[in-house]
Amino acid sequence: MRRRSPVPIIVAAVAVGAVLVAALVIRLNADDDGLPPDIGVVDHVVDGDTIDIVIGGREERVRLIGINTPEIAHDDEPAECFGPEAAAFTSEQLPEGTQVRLERDVVGRDDYGRLLAYVYRRHDDVFLNEVIVAAGLARPLTIPPNDTFAGRFIAAATAADAAGTGLWAACAG
């Protein structure tokens, strides 16, 4: 009787192991809800240009790249002109539970530890950074090297200013 070679069994075991490792890697690259690593869920809108999301099973504060909305009231400081309106607009655009896709640029975090990102609503791919500027609720804020869409934000702000939209009509300076 011929003795069988263990090679086919070893090859099969290695193949099964490789499939299991690949599945684990895919799972580790998705968050706890099985979402891709660039997709988060809005937990809270902080103000017009900052949101809290859950991504990869953890909460992250995200600062929208390239725009600057007026500040809302906090601590003992009053709100800036159109700050509450900008925050309300962002809240309307990104209600709690909304899935968002983050697109990063060169620098990943700011000095406060916030993620820096271009934010898109996942269900319709609306580019929130640009929409907020176009609505007259933010000014462009270009901080190289995160300047991929600076031209688009400047164009949107120029159009909003020319139309007297939002803060461009209501706020001096």
C-alpha cells in the first residue's frame, strides 16, 4: 500500500488559513457596523464646521477642511454674526445618524487633535464643505498643504457674496 503524501493536506490548510486571515483583515478595516473605513455616522454637530462622528468603532471630532463658519456662543463668549445659523444649517444637512464619507488631504489632524476632512453625505454624495460655503454660511479658509478644493471654495464664496447670501448680507466685514 502506498503512503499518501501530506502535501495536499498542508496546501489545503494554508489556503484555509489565508482565507481566514484575509477575512480578518477586511473586518479590521471596517468599523463595528461593517462600514468601510472612510464612512462614519454623525453623532453630533458641534458648530457649522465641526462634527462628532462614530467611525471605526470610536468617536472622532471632525473639522471640515477649507472652510470657516462664524463661532456659536460658548463659555462666556457671545455668538458671532451668523454662527447660530451656520450651526443650524449644518445640523439640518447632517442630522444625527447620517452616514458620511470622509476624504482626507495631506495633513490628517489639526493642533487640537481633530480629524481634518472633506465631508460628503453618503446617501447622495453632497459635498458639505462646499455646500456650506455656497449657502453663505462660511468663508474659505485655506491652510496649505490641505488645499485640494481651495479654488472651489473661493468660487462658491465669491458667488454667495455677489448674491448677498447668508453672512455676506448680514454681517459687516
